[in-house]
Amino acid sequence: MSVLGIDIGVTGGVAVLTDTGKLISVHEMPCLHDGPKKRRTINAPLLASIVYNSHATRAFVELVGPRPNEGVVGAFAFGDSKGCIRGVLAGAAVPVIWIAPPSWKRVIGIAPGKDGAKDAARAKAIARWPDCADLFRHKNDDGLAEAALIGIAGLMTYKDILPMPVTVEVRAGVAELEATLKEREAKH
């Protein structure tokens, strides 16, 4: 069985891991310059190919939203990326668990804030998978590292592997998810 870790955005990545946390592969987010004014956009068929070939039983995806001081075009493009990923995963019937950046970073042990977070993610990925260190050697490989770490944080949070404790904030998210699922079941 495999799971996906996905760092949303055109500089993000997709990681395929075993359900025990072994890194199978990492992929740059498949993008083409086919958006308005030739901006990069996620290419759904290429992403679908990665998802289908992974045979994933679930995906852990970074929960993102509008960012402070982001322009309208950037916010729309980011939302479009999230929608493309959501649609591809739904089409492939891969259940999604959304994990907020502060939650997955806390589980992994990356300090809050943006200063040094990208390099910290690469360092944590290299430490966790030293035999795959070459995958994270370049500064621009932070999206690959974050995708892999999001997958690990998801596995650790949802009790599939247990090397680090689950935080209260993440547990609250699980409780909310379970309550929402129970509400939906009650309605149907």
C-alpha cells in the first residue's frame, strides 16, 4: 500500500511513500506554461498519471488558503492549483486528508515561521531518508522535501507510524474531521 504527500502549488511536489514511511518516489508538481499570460499551471493529466501509477490508498495534502499581501491573480492561481489537485484525487478515488502547515511542521519538528523553513525541510528529509539525500540536494528541491514530509506527518498523525507524539492541534483537526463524517452519515 502507498500514500501520497502533496505540497500544493506550482513549485510543490508529490511524494509516494509506503504506509510505513519508506520513500518510493518524489515528483515535481507537473506544470506547463499554459495559464493566462503563459503563467505556470498544474497540468491535471500529468498529475493524474502520477496519482494513478502510485496506487495510493490515501493522500495527505497541505491545507492552504489565501496568504497575506498576496495579489488577486496569485490567490486565484493558488486556488486553481488546489482545485486541480482536489479534482484529480477525487477522480482517482483517493481519499484526502488536509493538513495545515503549522500542524505538519510541528509534527516533523520544523520551527514555526518562514525564515529557514525551506532549508529545514530539506535537512529533515535528508535526515529521514539518507539513502535518498540526492533527491533533496538543490535549494529548489524544497517542494519535494515538503511533499515527502507532509506524507510522513500524515502517517504519524493518523497513527500509522509512531516515532513522534501527536500534537493537540492535530488531534483537534482529527476530532473535527470525525465529527463532520458522523454528521454526513447521519444525514444519509
